[in-house]
Amino acid sequence: MGLIITPQVEIDKYFASPAINQSTLKELQGGLDSLMISIAKRNKQEEENGPTPDYFLIGGAVDCILTGEEGVFEDKYYVSQLDKKPTEVEMKIVDYVFVLAEAEGSLNLNFEDCEEWILEAANAMEWQMRWKAETRVAKLIEAGVAYFEDKKRAFGKEIISADMYDNIQNIVTSLKTNFRTAKYFNREEQAEIENIDFYYQLPMYFTYRGIECKALMDLVIVFKDSSGNIVKIQPIDLKTMNGNTLQFISKIRMHRYDIQASWYSYALCEYFDIPVTNRDEILQPFQFIVESTTNIGTPLVFELTHSSLYHGANGSPAGTFKASDSDRTLFYPAQKGWKQLITEYVHYQKQGFHTDIQIEDSVEPIRIDYLKGIL
């Protein structure tokens, strides 16, 4: 098969699927309230059509160019033509008017033709309430007409600035040309290699403890013998981050990428139907390809140890360790893996998402240690 790039329509189906992913499970680490707050925030952003954070835009765009179908980037993203944006509140007012115009099927209107909506939006945002109405409208038309036209041209797409686009292109170029990472993104060579399949954007679905689950891999390399039997699977995820790429270890801990890597590894074994007895032999250590968004040109490849993947699945109890630079004893809190988190999720599905498990189970006093936390 050689090179397999999942069609965008299948990626869209993946995101629309109600199956649970590892990101949702990680939100349960802080308890039920943490999960419900995260869901509420996402729903609010979708309802208000709020702006996507820059870091998410950059990472998504880089992923799209390097691992997506040809032309998908152009279909999903619009590079803004604005030299200067309005202020944040002015943009919110224009966004408000744009939503009203879209709802009325009036996106063919010019911004200056929307005086009533502009005043309604300004009042809703309590913008410059001491000014006369006609002054407020005139100032907003002056500040917002170019932004409104930009939004019309970008209709249905994510808007990125020209500077952000240059940054994205520089990251892509770095990953495609750096000696450590170029081999992962050379599609022409990959298509010619026999007995090795390269899967870009591979959606996978599986069931665990009766729960429908899903995972989306950036890149999977599958090695086969002459008979077509799988002998090795190399899972790879692409990450962008601020700062020095050597500091990626802090991102692993902060974002619990050990859970992601373990979840994806399990999904791959289910997807390719790898027997449990052969998994340690066939599935290779999970790799992250990492490039900086602020110090472009030093991409690194990181490989997680088997114990890291075990931790992602099973977590760890609270404990202590000796600091390497002294005789100090340091404490670390208990951490959950995805298997504990999905067990909790199963519980909430049966009992309802209303009371935290720890509260339900609390009969005796809860023991607390100042350094270790809840024991």
C-alpha cells in the first residue's frame, strides 16, 4: 500500500463521533467538576463561535500541512489580508454583527449598511456608552469595515494572520528539512518503499469495558515481511511548543502525554489486531516529533520508555524520591492512568454525572498529608 492518507471526510467523521478520546479522560484527573467545567467551556466557545487560541491554530495548521490531504489546508484556513486589526472589543462587536448578518442571510451587505446591528452590538458590549449613537457607529465602521470584509472572505474557515502563516511555514520547512525529522515527511520516497506502509492521520475506533473509544494518530509506520505479515509498528505524534524543544519533558508531565501515548498504543494494537502475546515485540516505543514555535530550527524526536507507557495506562501511587543534586527527599502525588479514568467514566455513565466518586465513597475521614495530598 505504501502511503495511506486518510481523506478529510473521514477525519471529520472522527471528530463528530461521540466515542470517548484520551483528552476527555484526562479532564477527569481533577475529578468530575473538572470534566464538567471543561465540557461547559467547549460548548460555550462553540455556541459563541469564539476565537481559536493561537497555539491551537498553529499546531493544527502544521499537522494539516504535514499529515493531511493535499489542499486541505487551503480549505480549512484563510490567511488574513489585514495590516492592522481592530481592538479586541471592536472585533467582538464586528463578530456580533457578522453573526446577525449570517443568521439573516445578509452577508452580501457591507458593514456600513448594518448601522442598527452595529449599535445593538455596541450596546451589548457597553462600548463607549457616553458617546452619541451616531458617533459610536461611525467610529466602529471606520475601525471594523476591513475586518468585516476579511471575515466574509474567510467564511467557514479558520482565520490566521500573515505573521502566523509565515511562522507555520517556517515550522513545516524545518521539519521537512532537518536531518532528524525529514525522513518522516518525505511522501515521495515513502510511496516507493516496499513492505512499509505510512499512515497519515489514522482514525481508530475500539471498545474498552463496553465504552466506545477513539484515537487519531498523526503518523504510523507499519513494517511487513515478504508475506505481508506485520512485524513492527512505529507510532508517532507531532507536537509544537513554546521555548526550547529540550524542555518537552515538562510538557509531557504538564499535559500527561504519557496517557496519550499509552492510549494510542493500545488503540493501534486493537486496530491492527495484534495478539496480546506479541504486542511488546511488534509495537515499538512511542515517539514524539517536537518543534518549537518560538525557536524554530531545532526539532527533536523523543521516545517514551516502556515504564512511561505503563504509567500512562496504570498511573502511580503517591511516593518519595531522592533529589539527584542533594540528599533532599521529594514527594510526588498519586496520578491516575487512563485505565482508572475510564473506570470512573464507566461509573459516571451508569450512575449519572452529578456526584464525584470520592465524595460518594467518603464514609471515613479523608486522610491528608501536607506534602503528598490526599492519601
